[in-house]
Amino acid sequence: MKIAKHLIAVLAVLAFALQGCEKDVANFEINATPMLVTTAFISPQDTILTVTLQYTQPAIGRHRDEEELKVPDATVILSDGTKEVQLTYDAAWNKYFGPIEELPIVAGKTYFLKVTTPEGEKAEAACTVPLRDGVQVTELNYETAPHDSYGYQMLRHKITYKWQDAPGVENFYHLTAYRTYYIDFGYPPIRTAHHEMAYTDNEKIYVSDEKQDGRVMASPEFEFSSADPDHVPRPFNVVAVIAVTDEAYYRYHQSVINQESNGGNPFAEPQQIYGNVQGGLGVFAAYNQIKVQRVIQ
């Protein structure tokens, strides 16, 4: 009898506790209001000014379609503190564009991005275009070797390069490589250029000079495959591209890679995407490219 009374008391306490939990959950509120996401990367090598702007997709509540995520009526202004240009929305690309002639991107300068919407939303950011001084490619290598792929004879092409890091400066880099070849079509022949990208792990293409300041740094192995014999006519050009970036560019892309590496695993620790935009989400960053090519006969 005593056991029965004790059991009833325990069940009553549990029931009361569960009711309390239900009340807490019912009163829990999550702000699902969409936020502005602004993304822009500027470079002295730009031929046009470009800013991408959209709203976030709410994690809970009603799913918004693509049209609802667009922000076609914002005022988007880029400036260098003296001159400014207002970008124009292009519905075909869902981006804002402006002529580079009105605001050339110059290494060492700081640029400002300001976004406002008719609803009163505001987003601002600034970035400084990095210099390339003291950064120089010292070696560019290209190797080809045969390999078997599911019974087919193929060629594996590998591009590697080295560069001198500028001493005394905290540098960040984005590394890429490709080859360019030309093919003539028609009569009279029209020469067209083709670019064939070489690939490596994404984790290896964004690097910093931490613990390597002032040293000669080495790229990862960039690879691509072709038929054997190679379909590309010689001579062709092998190109190494080093983008000297600011820290925001580097941190943003690193955080995106870390987030993607979770692979949708619900038990993985979520990775916050880096941003430097005040009043919203996103990134405004800069880079400055160095290109070196080698002719393969």
C-alpha cells in the first residue's frame, strides 16, 4: 500500500513537470524575419562592378519561393570615400551592376558598400584592396603521365607552382590553375580560346602565410585528365593564378568550406558563415590577382 501511494506521488510530480515543459515550448518564440544577405568581391582586375543581394530563407515557418527572396528595389552604392557609383539591378542575373570606369578598383584603397531598401533596411561594409608587392611566382611546373581508368588509357595532367611570400605582411591567398588552348573552326578559320580548369581539394586552395612569412610557398597539386593521346593541340599555355586576398575573403571562404564539409550531418557542429556586413548578413571583400603562364610545346 505504501509503495502504491509512493508511485502515485511520483507520477503526479512527473505529470506536473511535463505540463511545465509543454508550457515553456508553447511560449518559445523564434524570429523568422528574413534578413538581407549582401555579397560582393572587388578586384583591380574587375571589368564590371557586381553586388549580389537577396533575403535569407527562414529556417522555420513558410518556405519562400525564389521571387520572394529577390531584392530588386534596393539602393546599392559603392564608393572610395570620394567618388561613388549607384549600381543598377539586372533582373536576368538577379544582381546589381555598375560600370568599372566610374569607380576603378585600385590596390591599397579602401572601398565602402551601402545598401538601403524602401522598407528601411540598411547594410554597410568596407574593405581594403590588398597589395601584391613582394609576392612573386618563382616556379611553374607541368607534368603528364599515363594512367588506366576503368580499362581506358588516359593521361593525368598535373600543375604545381611556388611563390615568394612578402615578408612582414600577413597575407592570404586563393590558388587556382588551368590551361588555355586554341582551336580554329570554319572557313575562313576563326580562332577560339578554351580554358580547362585543374582541380584539387577545396580545403587546399585558400591558404595563409601563417608560420611561413617571407618564405617560398608551394601550391597543392592541381590535376585534370584527358584521353590518350591528348585532345589539346600544342602549343598551349599553362596558367597559375594567385589571388592575394584580404582576411575577410579568406575567412568567408574557409567558413563556407567548413560548413559544406558537414555534409548535412545533423550531429555535426554547425559552422557559422563569416560575415563583415553591418545591419545584415554577407561579406564585402577584395582580392588582387597575379597570373603567370608557361608555354608547353
